[in-house]
Amino acid sequence: MASLSLQPKFSLHPNNSILHFHPQNKPQIIFFTRKVKIKTKTKCSSIDPQQQQQKQRESFTRKKKSVTETEKGVDPVGFLTKLGITHKAFAQFLRERYKSLKDLKAEIFTRHLNLQEMASGFEILGTHRHKEHRVDYMDWAPGARYCALVGDFNGWSPTTNAAREGLYGHDDYGYWFIILEDKLREGEEPDELYFQQYNYVDDYDKGDSGVTIDEVFQRANDEYWEPGEDRFIKNRFELPAKLYERLFGPNGPQTIEELGEIPDAETRYKAHKELHKDDPPSNLPPFDVIDNGKEYDIFNVVVDPAWQEKFRNKKPPLAYWTETRKGRKAWLKKYTPAIPHGSKYRVYFNTPDGPLERVPAWANFIQPDAEGKQAYAIHWEPPPEYTYKWKHTAIKPPKSLRIYECHVGISGSEPKISSFNDFTEKVLPHVKRAGYNAIQLIGIVEHKDYFTVGYRVTNFFAVSSRYGTPEDFKRLVDEAHGLGLLVFLDIVHSYSAADEMVGLSRFDGSNDCYFHTGKRGHHKYWGTRMFKYGDLDVLHFLLSNLNWWISEYKIDGFHFHSLASMLYTHNGFASFTGDLEEYCNQYVDNDAVKYLILANEILHALHPNIITIAEDATFYPGLCEPTSQGGLGFDYHVNLSASEMWLSLLKNTPDHEWSMSKITSTLLGNKNYADKMLVYAENHNQSISGGQSLAEILLSQGNDKAPQSNELLLRGSSLLKMIKLITFTIGGRGYLNFMGNEFGHPKRVEFPMPSNNFSFSLANRCWDLLEKEGVYQDLFRFDKDMMKLDKNEKVLSRGLPNIHHVKDTNMILMKDTASVWTKPASIRSY
């Protein structure tokens, strides 16, 4: 059994779907179990068979009662009952899903101690600096026959650093383990202690005081052990040596007859007491033997209670052992790192189809396509003085969300890819000034092709190297927190890039490592790979990935992208009528649904303030309901139909023919979940690669760049303000805006790609428009005042909007006591 010291915050029994916390102040040892057969011996007992059966019945009753108590408050169809929905087939589907989820958790607990461990794979997988002057590497590749780490640190040799069979190199589940020992410098002697440890990052300046190990151990003996207590520590073989000499020495018995009968325990004990009755007092523990007088009783060895309490209160001498650790200076003086910081490396597999090299799945820094060459991982282990030090604490989630959606790469004014540092210094202050309280980052997770906007992820644990380093991204998140901004990450677990050289596709040479085989393993239209959510190791990877971004980068929440792609085997490309039968038929991927439930349960248990947002065009029933009531457990969902409605109206319907009823019903969405809804007036998809922003349509400054009269500009900007105001005041608990749309950005977004000769001319934002007095500055002031309206009047957090009157003939929409007119002739300039 291998052990890992963690600080578990909760445990989850297989029969319990609710997470229970057990706060503890001291680390525990979590054991990773292996397949071990345990033989137990049965003791003969004189218990009556009827009594034994009675005890078994009582035990079964207690267990049944315990299970019932732990499941108290859990109702697999609870949200259907709450909403008054009666649908026999869907209710049965929910009950079966609940049972299946319990079975899944039970299966997880055969391999992991609890769900925290299930979601903490990043603590042991990938490359990790070990305190005993080495680097450990672990990865999952069940289809491989041989595994090695190759890189510039070993001349890209596939034999120098390889996993060795029989030495924890490969387990039954397909995990490979490689140890890379630091190299002893020329002229240096090996460590005196075989398990000598070094401080690398934490307290890295400690341990270089020059105190020798012998001095530390001597001080431990002098300060820790009392006289007599260390006798058996120093002379641990004294007792067995004397016993051996007595039995087998020259003066001992030579034959069985000479040995004679061995006296019983009581006789030997009395003889021992008689022999030592005149011994002087000692600090050694005073033992005694007590016979309880029963025929089958064995003499119990007991100890003086006062001494026992004293012994229990004595803390182990760990402080002295910790003091034997040496510092970073001593380590660098004696050793050369096995993998220096910044080294390039890949993992080498020998498979049934031949050798191949891959970028490690758990690597946290990647060069996906460096100068047209094969991708590689970068070992990221900066010296402590260059490691980012966090300055700000996490923020408590607000009651309403005003989310500023942004893409770091196009956030600059120049025709180039902007960096994390550029974004931190220029965009974050603008977001704060504009009145938003959260940012949502797109395209942060590493992806090979820039034009995919970051949605075809290749490396799930790595920030995109095209924007900067992991330390740069930490600074971005920390500075955002310092400005009072939450940081959400657009996470894509609904599919993965099909790239084999840098991504997960055919990672170990097989077609079913992380993904389904056949047609189900490929997205119906996009060509991306579909995860095998029913596999424990795939769940281990995805759940750990979510926990990694929070633990390493202090992310405040996730926006789960395109859930329809994973929830259905048809990837959401089907017509939905709203019948519940469509959400429980053979096209629903039940494994994907269970993954989302697990993800929400674990995230909210480990990180109570985390926010999860679902993007699902089909609005799966129970999306934002508690998992204990049959829901999926998301905090919010995005109303995608609102932005599509506005775009359709502007393109296809004259504004004097707009239907107020349709606008209201679309913005309100499902009234049962209006308080869990986030809404866009326009989202980034509308203006990317060939699309148009609302400002581009209304202000008529598209590809023709036709100049507009002041009257038309005023009319277009007024209508845009009205669209935003109606959406903001009616559309739910939160509001989203894509970067630049707050001031009516006049250009669409087009990423560099072959069709535009890799031009960056449209892959940026025109921030200079805010410096000039005019329509764009006016739109920005209006958007800023909308944010103030929520901050001061709690427009978003107030609850469900009270729509008093909707009339299509006069185009009137009344909310609370305010009347909003959208008829062009009645629009007044802000």
C-alpha cells in the first residue's frame, strides 16, 4: 500500500448521496488500496445459535436504520414534486439514475478513499518534486506496454528514465510510475541519511545552518527521551539476543530433554517478579499481569494508568526529524536537478502498433506547436523567488452577477496576441470602472489552434502558453480579486480536440483510452472526441481537472460549455418539443449526466463558495435543482435564446413589428428557474468569424464602412440601449456582456486563419473609441449606469420581475412602475 498525506474534508458512504464533513486539525494518511486477499480466522464460540441469529437481525436492523438516516432529505424526484410535474417515465428515469449513481460511488470507493481523493489526482499524477531529491512522474496509459520520459534533460533517450516492472512501475489499472533521481555533483558525497529530505519551496531557506545530523539526533536523545526510556531504542536487540543465548548458546539446553517443560505464564511471571524485587526505581513503564479468573482468559498485560497517560501525551519527535531536512542551497550544492526548470519533455510509449511520443496528459505548461515542430511539455518548477506570491483572498459571491466575458488574446488594440500581463494592466481596470463584478475568461485552457477560440482543448491542466506563464495567470486572477472581481473559467468538458500529437486522442495508441470508440467517440458535426464518462479513470481525470483550477489558480467558478454536446448521443442536434420523454429516452447519455452531478457535488463540498454555470440550449430538466432532489446541481444556467432572439429581430423583422409578448416570454424563459438564469443581450458567438455584433448592424458600420448621419447613429444607439435595458431588467439573476459590446464595438471578431491569410486585423478591440466623445462613449456611459442601477437598486437580485402589462399593438412593456417604450418614434436619447 502506498500512502499520501492529505487533509480530507469530507467522506461519502456508498449508500449516501450527501457529502458529510468531518473537520480535522491534523493531516491524515490516505491509503491507496491495491487488490489484496485477506484471510480471517474464525474463533470458536459457545454462543447459542438462536442468540447469534438474533444478533445478526439486530445488526441488519441497525444498518438499515443507518442507511435510512443518511438518506434523509434525499428525494430522487423531489424537484418534480415541487413543480407539480407528473410524468411516470421521467420519474422512473430519475429513480433509476439515483440508484445508478449510488452504484457508481460504491465502485469509486473500491479504488479511492473518498470523493476528495477522486478529485485530487493532480497531487500525484504528472511531474512532482519529491522531498527526497528526486522527481516523480505518473500517467495513465492502459494500452501501453512500455513507458519512459524523454526530453532535453536526457538527450531524448527512451531508455534512460523508464518505468520498471516490479518496482511500482505499472499497476493493474494502467498507471505508469517513473522516478527520476537528481544527479550527484562531481566531488560531492552521498547523503548520510538514505531518506535525506530537502526543502525546495516551503521554508526553502531553512536547513542550511550547518548543523549535522548527528548533532540533531544527539539533541533528540538528550531532550526527548527520559532516563531509561531510550534503553530499548539504543539496544533494540538486547532482549532477543539474551533469549537466543539462553536457548541456543553454549550454556543452554542441548537436547529437548534438557530443555524440559516450559512453565506457564503465571509461574514465569512470579519468578520474574521475585528476581527483580530488589531492583532500584526506574522510569521504565511498570507492567503487571492480571488474571480475571475465567477459564478461557489469557493473562492480560496491563500498565500503570498514570504512566500510560503520560506516554499518550508525549508527542512523537517529528520536529527533530523535520530539522534533518536540508535547504534549497544545500540541495543545489550537492545535486543537479533531474529535470531542470524549463526543460522540454514528452512521454514515450511502446504500444502494440509501435512506439509513439505524446505530451503528458497532466502537464501544466505546454508548447502546443512550437515553430512548426512537434509539441512538448515544459517542466515548470521556478525558483521560490520567482514563484508568484498571492496577495488577495477569495471574494464572497454577490447576490447578483454582472459578468464581463472576455478573451485574453484579442483584448489588446494592436494586431497581435495579447498577454496575461497586458490584460491585467489594461483590461481589468476597465472592467472595474465599467461596474461589473465578475469576469469570465474564454480560451484559457491550452489549445493548439488559436482560431478555435479555445474550444478545442488539447491539454486540460495547462494555461495557454501563447498568453504567458502559469505565474502570469496567477497574477491576473490575484489582481482581479484585489479589484473585487470574481474570476470564472469557461471549461470545456463536453468534448476534446481530436489532435493526436498534442491532445488526448489515441493517447496510449488505443482508440478507447479517454474516449468512446466508433461513431460515439466523435462529435456528429464538429469532429471532436467525446469522453467516456462511465470510465472511472476518465472521471478521475475530469473531476481532478476541475479541482486543479481552483486549488492552483483560485478560480471562483466554471461556465460549463455546450452541455448539449455531452448530454445526448446526437450531441444536441435534434428538435426538442419540450416533452419530458425527450430527456429520458435512449439518446440521453446517462454517464454524462452522472458526471455533472458528481462534479457539482464535489465542487460545492470542497469549495462552498464556488459557482457553476450551465450552458445548455436544450435546458435539461432539473439543471439548477439540488442533486439531493433529482437535479444536476448547477447554480445558474444561461438563457441563450435571448441573444439569438435580438439578432433575429434586427436582421429579419422591422422594429415597428416587434412582438412585446415574444420578447417578454423569451427573456423570462422558464418562470420556474428565472431566478437561476443569466442572460446576454448579445454573446460572443454572434460576432465571431463571419457574424455581426448588434452595434455593427444598428450603426451600419459593417464591411462597407458606410458613413452614417447623426440622426441614424442616434436612432441606432437608442435602440441598442433599449435592447440592453429590457434584457437587463427582465432577464434574470445575472447579466453577461462580451468584451467591447458595452460601448458598441463596431467590428466583428475574426481570428487569424488560412481563409484570411492569418490576419490579426479583426482579432483585437478598438479601445481608442472610448477616448473620443461620441456615440461609443455615450453607449459606454449608458452601460455603466445600468451596472450602477443593479448595484444601488438591486435590480438583478430583487427576484422575479413583475410584468404589469404587455401590449403588442402599442408596443408597450411595463415592469413594476416603470414603462419602457420601444416604438422608434417614442425612443428618447439617453
